[in-house]
Amino acid sequence: MLPRPPRSTPRISRRGALAAAAAAGIGAPLAARAEPAPAAGNHASNVRVATFNAALNRPAAGELIRDLEPGEDAQAKAVAEIIQINDPDVLLINELDHDEDGRALALLQEKYLQVGQNGSTPVYYPYTFTAPVNTGEPTGLDLDGDGSTDGPGDAHGFGAFPGQYGMAVLSRYPILAEDVRTFQKLSWASMPQNLLPRDYYGEEAADLLRLSSKSHWDVPVRVGSTTLHVLASHPTPPSFDGPEKRNQRRNHDEIRFWADYLTPGRTSRWIVDDEGTRGGLAANSSFVILGDLNADPLDGDSWPGAIDHLLSHAKIRDPRPGSEGGKRAAADQGGANADHETGPRLDTADFTDDPGPGNLRVDYVLPAKKLQVADARVYWPSPGQAGTEQVAAASDHRLVRLDLRLR
């Protein structure tokens, strides 16, 4: 087990921001929110970590809050039941619309996760982290060439309003809020050897555009005497492109960010977080990469080798979580699945089969190679098994979970 690595600079500005947020209730990342329930969980040496693109996004700002408030939203109930069945200790939720008060996240917890769904045991997360994302954040420029500057394609990340397709980390273990690093505002152009299509965007837009379509977060969680760095992101889908392949290129570079971040020294020197601290993760840190990374190793539309930056990284273990349900779905649905090279039991998303792309492996839980993996699964029930209806009602993605033993 490793002690928390020291910082090269103090996190005073983040500490002040969190204090101000606590006083005002708005305006800064929300972290370490206490819930009125005991912090249940496994022994400190064992932790279940999961990622779930829950598709809790709506077409207009505030609509998700309105849907969640009565406590009767069918999709949210299905999402909550899936989380309750899998019972992760640390969970990344992708596609949870972000609001600066954290109201949607609070409602999801209070009215869904903390309420037993269909006989499942409620779950409680006394610590959370959420922060602004780039989706819907205006650039003031006509990025997509449609003659306007205020459409969803003109934002730093495709979105109809700021915070659409946001994300949140929920934890039974303490989040070290003062040591969280966010990279929302890091420019794409600052990445060495980037794939940014300058000719498509033009010089002004290319220099302005941010790397993250949502954000990249390093959220340290204290599990016993170990600090586990939860590295969370949700790169743009490598689709909806023209010949410039801007989304394929961005997806590739968003994934490559983590490969650079895990490499101390010159390789990560270009990285600067939103507080101005330069560099990547300290050597020998314990970490796990979580998120819908929107890239299959062999199938789909991602840039060649995009996910290989992580799957072949010297510090990363690929536990290859799978399910029989994914294998059955590919066989039953046919279409593009028939030509896929990635084994269907590894699939994590149920996409359109005809004309494609078919079911893909796009959601990942990738731990540090030095960590011991006890179990790895994709929650995809086979037809006729319990949970099938809930999975279909919740999202086109499946929850992916990993059990780690931290010594």
C-alpha cells in the first residue's frame, strides 16, 4: 500500500473554491456530500469499482431534475436497480446531466438509489464528486460551419446546454476533495503530436478548442491506507464525422490523454490541470481508469489503435470483463455483429445492428497492473434471466464492474 503522493504545489485555490461552494451551495465542484445514512461497504482491503453510462440525459436544461423529482421516473428506477444489484463501492456515472447545484445527483440518490427498487437493497454513497463539463459550453465560434455560433455543434463538447451528458463519481469511501484534479479547460492544441484537424477548424478555433468533450478527472479515494486514483472521462463518440474525421481524432486524443498522464516526466509535462498544476500522476500511484471511452479494440469507427494506448500500456491491466448475455445478444441480433472481431462476451453496449455499428466494447474499468483483481464482469443478463427488463429500460450501455484487493 502506498501513502498519498505529495503535491508539487498546494491546492489552496481548490480548497477555497470548495469552501465557497459549501457556503453558497453553487458554483464549484460538489464533493464529499454527506448523505443521511451509514457508509456501508466492504472491508477496507476490498473494493468494487464500476462504470455505468446510465443515459440520464435530457434534451433541455432542468428537464432531468423535473423527471426525477416525483421519484417515479421509470428509467431512473431501472438505473437504480441495476446499481443496487451490482452494489459498487465506487461508481462513475456517465451521462448524468450536470447542474451547478448538484440537484439531479442528489435526487438520484435520495429518491432512487436510497429506495429499494423491485425488492433490491438500497445503496448509500456518503461521498460524491461532480463538476462542470464541456458539453454545451459555448465557444462563440461557428465550429460546425452551419452559419450560426450557438448550436450544439459549436460548443466545446457537443451539447444543447451546459452540463448535458455530465458525469459524477459516487463513493462509500472518502473522496480527497482537495486533491481532485480536473482537466476541463486543457486545450487540444497543447497535446504534443495531436490529431487536431486544423484545416477543418481554422487557426482561431483550433487554438481555442478544448481537448475533453466532457472532462477528465483524477478523483483520489481513500480506501483504508491506500489512495486509489479514480481516472474518469467520457470521450466523444468517433462518429457523425465528415472526411476530416474530427470526432475520431478527438476520441483518440482524449483516450491518449490517460496514457500520457500515467507516464511521469517529459511525456506528461504538457498536461496542466484547471488549477494550474503541471504534470501527470505520481509514479507508483494506485489507479483505475473508468468510463465510456467510445472505442472498441477491433470494431466500430474509432481511430486505429485508439484504445490500444491503454490496453497495451505498461502500467495498465486489462481484466477483460465479460458476460454471457453479451454473447447471446450478438448471436440473436445478428447484423453488423456477425462480422465483429472483438469477442461478443466482452461487449458493453447494445447499439444499432443494421446497418451498424452493432454491439461494441466501449465501457472500461482498467486498473493499475500492480493491483490484484478478484473478479471482473459486465452486467448483461441473458434472455429470461432476472434483470433483463431493467437493462433494456435503463440504457444502451451495460454496467461494468471490477473487484480489487488493495493491500
